Amino acid sequence: MLDPSLYQTVVDSLSAHVAILDENGVIIDTNRAWQEFARENGMKQDVDGIGVNYLKVCEESTTDSDDNEAENVAEGIRKVLAGDLPEFLTHYPCHAPHERRWYAVRVVPFREGKGNKVIVTHENITQIMEIQEALEKKESELRSERERLEETNIALRVLLRQRDEDKKRIEETIYINVDRLVLPYVEQLLQGRLSEKQQTLTEVIDTNLRDIVSPFLRSLTTVHTMLTPQEIEVANMVRSGRSSKEIAEVLGISVSGVDFHRKKLRQKLGLTNSAKNLRSYLLSLENDG
């Protein structure tokens, strides 16, 4: 059998605040940690709390603070006393003016064979709760940062898409302006009566202009965008297999004029330095569409 003095030594050595309650919830014994806590928190006498009805204290605390934690503890004690629960465990805040504190409350039966009694322990878990709070705060910050980054990424994707669309629109505008407003006049010059030097210079101008706009051709949405109306007519007839003579008769232009349009079609379609047949290429465009 355990020596009572040894039992008291063991209980007083615990860091947890320990109280034993009788069947009515009245404190019949406490350990040193319980008493020291009471003394540190301003209690002048009866720091052992013996004779105090712990259930009543919980009820009064509930009435004063409108906090259901105390009521929850009282209910847990009653259930353990009645044998409805083998053990009750919860935690609650117990902040002081100068510090924040949390305690875990555990209620278990006091097994001595005489009446219904329970052991109530209060264990300081402030460090654990502070770590948990810090983790929750960090998780909240990480969530906010992730949401901010996601919003930034969405905004960047929108800006990049808009930039690509603007770039494409600018390239198409440059090409169309050069093709519609400049090159037709250069073509007219090439078909006119020019001296050998003028012919050479005009061809250089034509070639250089086409070199300038050629990088933009890859971004155009359709072949029709870069062709003049008459070039489209010639392209359609070439694709259908008509000869230059037949095309000339239908359009009312000279065969040399048709050949000129064929040459421009090959230039615009990137076939100038290619042996690929113009009609075959036009048919492949139709198949790709």
C-alpha cells in the first residue's frame, strides 16, 4: 500500500494543478501547484481551496463572463461523477493582465472505492497554444500571399495576351499599310517606262519594302489579308488550274500582267526562292483550312 506521505510528495511534485472533488463537486484536497497558482493570482487565504464547491464556481463564472467554457467543464465533471464518461478533457483561455495563458482541463474518476470522487487537473499549455497560433497566422499569411501571387499571375497573363494581340495588330497594320498604300505604286512604276537605273532602284525599293514587312507575315490570320483584290482573283484561277492566257482573257488584262501577279503572289507567299509550284501551294492552303 502506498505511504500517504509518499502519495502527497508525488502529487505535490506535479506541474499540473490538481484538485480532488467529492460527489457534490466540493474540493477536498489540492496539490502544491494548485495552491501556488491561487497565491500568485491574488488569493490571500484558503489557497488550498478545500471546502469550495468547484461546480458552483464554474456556474458563477459562466454567469459573470457569459463564457460557456466553464459551463462545459462543470458538465464534464458531472458526467464523470455519474459514470457517464470515463474521462473528460478540454482546454480554455485563462489570460491575466500581464500575460496570455491557456490550460488543459482533465477530469478522471478517483479510484479509491469509497463514494464518487474525481480528480481535476489543470495543465499549462500556453506554449503549445502560442505555437499553434503562430502556425495558423503563418498559414493565413501564406494563403494571402498565394492568393496575391495568383492574382498577379492572372493579371500578367492578361497583360501578355493583350501585348501579343497589340503586337499582332500593329504588325498587321504596318503590313497592310505598306502593301495597300505603298507597294501598288511601286508596282505601277515597275510596269512603266523606266530607265535601266530607275528600274534597278525601283526594284531595290520593292525588295527592301517586302523584306521590312516579311517578318509580319507569319502573324497574319489569313492569306487574303496580304493579297490585293486582283491578286486574290488570280490566285483563285491559278488554284483552279487555268493558264495565264485564260486568266488574262477573263480579267481583261495582258498575259504579262498575269505573270506579274503570279510573281507577286510567289513573293507574298514566301515562294520566291522555292521550286514549289504556285498552284500546289495554293491547293495545300485550301486543304489546311
